[in-house]
Amino acid sequence: MSTLRFPSGLYGVTPEWDDTDRLLDAVRAAAAGGMRALQLRRKNATVEQRSAQARALAPLCRELGVVFLINDHWRLALEVGADGAHLGRDDGDLAQARADAGPNLILGASCYNELDRARQLLDAGADYIAFGAVFSSPTKPQAVQAPLSLLAQARELAIRHAADRGAAAQPVNATTASSTATMARAAVVAIGGITPALAPQVAQAGADSIAVITGLFEAPDIKAAAQACAAPFPSSCRDADASLFS
């Protein structure tokens, strides 16, 4: 089993809520249900609103043991002590962000339905590569569609990239094969229209993690929705990478 550079399982993405107290309560419920990572995604917020919510979420996520990322703004992630940032096509160069932010900030990136883009981002230092929308998304109804079959191809790409990276970093000897087999690899994240009912299908298709907004935070019972989204990802798989994020 490959060790991942980003947690497997449920990756919550915040809705466009201005009510920070409501958001914090929802994050607590999602974490209680098994959410392992959270992304603050505030496309419509002011700079001040985004910063205030980031500063409120960072200590809460540390308390809950949830890996915390901020959409688009890796500098803000560093400022508030977040664990990482997610970058889309228009959010700056990931290689430059990696060079400026250093090796410890988790950087994930949108690949849409493009394996060639994923290869480039892996070379640039991405810790996860995200594909979607895998289903019709109420958040981004015009989003490009990514077939579920792409997820298995992306996982194989990430495994090969980690093995090649490990082999390049080590002298060739009898132990190289076993050591590269356990080299930490980038995770494959699926996003777009995923609900608790669809989570097993996405996990079976090859996703290491599922990014969920509406299906989680707009559910009548957020904890129960989180439990259902996390269930398809075996606890043994989730535990395998836990030491990297403690």
C-alpha cells in the first residue's frame, strides 16, 4: 500500500457561508463523522471575511485533527498556520508557490479532466491532483466533466511518479525496489457532485479522497453525511498516512 502525501477519505470544502459560527459548528459535526481534511473555499467573500474565517478555522482544525487548506491563497495559508492550499488553473504557478512556500506546505491542484496537466503538476511538487467534475455539480454547473475511468489512470500516474522520484533519489542497489514501493505519493482527489450515495462508486473507481461541498454541508445531518462519505475508504488505508499529518 502506498503512503499518501494527503489524507485519504473525506475532504470537506466549505460552502459560501458568511456565518462563521454556523461554519465552525458544521466543521465540528463533519469531523465527528470522519472528515479528515477541510478546504476553505470563499470565492464570493471579501478579503477581510476570508481572512477572518481562515483564522477561526485554523486552530479549530488543529484541535480536531483535520488537515486545513485554503483555496487559491497559499500566502494566507502560511499567515494563519494552515496546512496547505489548493490552486486552480488561474491561481498562480504551483512550482513557484512550492519554491516560495517551501516543502512543508501541502499543495493540491485542479487537473479538471487532463492527465497531461496532472503530470506537469506532479513534477512541480503537487501533493494531490484533483479531477472533476465527476458528476454534475450544483456549485459549478458549467464545470468540465471528468469520467470516473480517469481516476484509476491518475492513481497509476501518481504511483509511477513516486516510484520514479524515489529511484532517482537513491543509489541503485538491492533494496531500491522495496524502498520505492513505499515512497509517499500524491493523492488522487475526485470532486464535483459527489453525495454520500455516490461516494462508494467514486472510491471504487480509484479516488483516494473525495472533495464534497453540498452533499456534506447542506445535508440535514452533517455528521451522518460525513460518516457515509468516509465509509468507503477503509480505516486501514486512512491510518496508513496518519503520521504524515500529525
